[in-house]
Amino acid sequence: MKYIVYINDAGLKLGEIIQKEKSDYVLIDQREFASVDYTAIEAIIFIGALGICVRMIAPMVNDKYTDPAVVCVDSVGRNAISVLSGHVGGANRLCEEVAHIIGARPVVTTQSDNTGMWKLDILGKCMGWAADASRTEMNQAIAALVNGKPVGLLLDIRDKGTDYLESTLPPNVSVVTDRTDVAQYQLIIAVTPYVYNFDTPVLYYRPLVLNLGIGCRRDCNPDGVAEYIGKTLVENGISPKAIKSVSTIDLKKDEPLLAELSKWQNIHLCSIYTPDQLAGIVVPNPSEKVLEVTGVPGVAESCAIKSANYGKIIFEKHKGKVSEDSDFTFAVALDKGALRGGHIEIVGAGPGDPELVSVRGKRFLEQADLILYAGSLVPIELTYYAKPGCVVRSSASMNLEEQFALMKEFYDRDRLVVRLHTGDPCIYGAIQEQMAYFDRYGMNYHITPGISSFQAAAAALKSQFTIPEKAQTIILTRGGGRTPMPEKEQLHKLAASQSTMCIYLSAGIVDDVQRELLMAYPPETPVAACYKLTWKEEKIYRGQLKDLAKIVHDNKLTLTTLLVVGEAIDNREGLSCLYNDSFKHLFRK
């Protein structure tokens, strides 16, 4: 249970305001609170003097791993103080949330918060990793970090969490590049599925990136098998706590061993594959006998590789036997997406304004070793986020093969490549042929979406592109120029819906566009020609459809123009019922 506790009328008024935003909290006075079950309390927002708060919570204080989050707000709403269980219990975050609700000053005394240090005790939870440490080890690690001791950061995988750590290194932390020379560190923070034998203390975080493939005899006795696998992996420098999946072939789907292993460790995925799904997977240890029985050359290794999205085998097929009736094999593969090494991030630059790139996109630009941006379509100012030493190139003068060769050169050197496209790269971004190259060579890549120019157009026009009872559909399309449009997507056919239409890459054929649109829209339909949206050179011209071609020609608008057509432009007549009292239930938690 979560409570807002008050002691007087002033506190009650503040409590009522807070409860409107924190509807999962029960608002009670101090007398009522005396009878609640302390063991069931998750969080308390106390409104009153700090001394009264401390005396009230004294009976429930135990340790930071079990204490409830407690925040104290003075009765006039001037300060919100994080009192108990700041990190693990979430009081520090709750303190900031309450302060924002009432316009108070958040008071947080935790050293790591005030110094900008990583919050090691909640880092694993935030990043989806398992913290592999005792409470004593965790507290010692926190002390070493916040007290400025030399700390090494050892990363054996790559994910959003490790990207965050690398981009926010505290002054006393450096990345471990040589695992044979760690004597200079007083602590090592390791995000890894591996086990190391260092003399230096290690704080392990276990990312769920390992995939266990299993093969076994019929009716294999599961007793002791999980323990055997765990012990064997540890002996070979691999932590079972990093295993996220177990898999086998459909021939073995009803084996008791599979059911037992699916409940083991952090395993939350259990996959069953057919021989067809495993066909073509090359395994390190093929077996003619296994191929004859199952149709694949190796069950354990094939399944592990498949579950890892064709990642790397880090523990080859091992034959195990715990009892006379428990012959089994197992192998472990690391997720392909978690492999460190080269990576290509396709980033949506947004419509042009450097401040409209996403936070994630900006972070990739700041970390990149190569930024290959789409020439005149992306303002060069976006590349100013690049770090010193980053190579920045325009792709305007390159063909596809030249672009790929440059990216692969950096990728093969285990570098981070950002391919920067205008708007959202998935909308007329020409990334399909690039991804075909990446797939062909088995390269690791990901897409960071961006704000599209149609969204920037709606904002610039101060228009809601979906208007009740007038236009509930937005069509993103282009005119049929050198790239012909499919017959079913010709403009006059799409225009028949009278939707809001955003037409890309068509300023050069605006006469044809206008002619087709007039086959469906009335001549007086509002239009806007939006040139270089959010750029310094932005220009927007409004008018009616019958004058669209003239607007474009008279103003010499070019390819970087978005044409918008529809009654939604500047419309203020349609009324939404979203804020009607009968719809308020949609917003309740």
C-alpha cells in the first residue's frame, strides 16, 4: 500500500492536490495511519514537520533493501525531502515527482545523486541486468565509486545500458581495454556474462544475453541436470545468471528436462524449433547420428545459435550425464545483437532543426566514429554534435557501393557508424537497399526513428491534421515522377477519401499533382507548400488547391518541399469530445 499522511488542514489540502496526480496513494490522517500494517507499506508521502515524520516511521526502519520509500513535505509545500530508501525504494525519484506536482524544492542528500555518479544499487534494475553481488559487496562498490577511487569499466556486451555507461563516465572511471592489466583499479564494474579471476574486487552485472540449447535422450531424468550445467558453465568462465532462454528441437518438446530447465535461473523464454527452422545452421560439432535421428547435425548447438539470432557460440556442445538415465547435451550462444564490435545506427535527423533530433539520436551522434549524412537533405549543423576525432562525410557525391564501403571500413574496425537520414529514415529514407547490404554481410545495425516533416508541417501550420467528422486519416505519399506510382496508389484515387494528404518529393511535378488532386478535392481546398521545414530558410505558403502549382512556381520551390492538402489546415471548427466528462475514465490509472 502507498499512503499520503497529513496532520492538519493545510496538509490535507496539499495531500488532495498530490493525490490527484498520485491516484494509487491512499490519503489518511496521522491517527488513521497508526493502525495500518507496516509490513505492507511500499511508500509514504508525509505532510508535516520532518521530526514528526522521523518518529512516525521509526518502528518500520530496517534496511534500504526492505524499507519503504518515505518523502516528507512541509505543510506549506515549500520543500519535499527524500527521507528513507532513496535509491532502492525509489524515494529520491518520488521526491522529485512530488516536488514537481506542488512546485516545491526537492531535497535529496544521497551523494551519488548530488555528484552525478551512477546509482549502482539500482543500475541493474534500470538496465535490465541482474546485479551479481551481496549487499556488502554492493555497498563497498558504491563507496569506492563515490569516493573517487580508480574504477575500471569492463564491458563484454553492447546494449542501451552499456552505451549509457560509456557516454557518462565519471572522472574516476575508465574503460578496461586490457584484461590482463587491471592492477591500477580498486574496483571493476563488469557488465558481462563471463566470470573473471581478478585480484581486484569486481561488481558484476549479468545481462540476459545467453541462450541455452539442449539435446537429450528420451525420458531424460532431469534431477540434478540444472545444477550440473550451472557448475560446468562457471568452471568454464560463464555465469548461468546471464541465461535468458532454453530451446530444443520439437522432437524433445515434451521431455521433463525441458520443463525443469525452463524454470531455472532467469530463464523466461522457452523455444521449440522444427528441423526446417534449424536447417542450414552450421554447427561446430556436427553428428551424423544426430542428423539421422533429428534431421539436423546438432540439436544443442543449432538451437542455441537460432535463439541467439545467429549469434556466437561461446560454449560448444558438451555431453553431460548425472545418472544412468540422464544423458544430455548442451551449448550456449551469445545474442548477435549483444556482440561488441562494429555497429551501424541509422538515425533519423528530424526535419532539420538540430534540436529536433531525438535524445537517443543525439547520443549516437556524440559517440560515433563515422557520421555519414545525407548531403544537402540534412543540415550540416546536426553533425556538430560529433566528438573530436569523428570522421564526418556527406554521401551526396557517393553511390551506394561507395557509401557501403566506407561504412564497412569503420565497421570492420569495431567502430560505431551513424548513417544520418533526414526526417524519419523509414519514410522515403532510401534505407532499404543499405539494409540489404548489411544483411548480406551479417552486420549489426539498428534504426533510431526521427520526427518526420509531416509532423513538423502540422506544428508549423498550427493545425491538427485529424479533425473530428472531417478528416481522421493522414495519407503520406508522393507524386508519380521518375519513380512511377503503383496503379492503386495514384493521387486521384487516394484523394477520393478527402483525407489530409502530405505529398513528398513532388514540387518538381506540381502541375501533375494539382491536376490529379482536383479530380477529387474541391478547388477551394486549403493547401500549404512547406519549404525546408524547421531549417533557418523555412518558408510556408498557404493558399487554395486551384493555385497550388502557381504558388510553387512563383516561389521557385524545390525538392525539399512538402505539399499539404486538406480541410484540416487551419481548421478550428471541429470539436473533439476527448475532454468531455464522459471520457474522463480513459485517463484514470
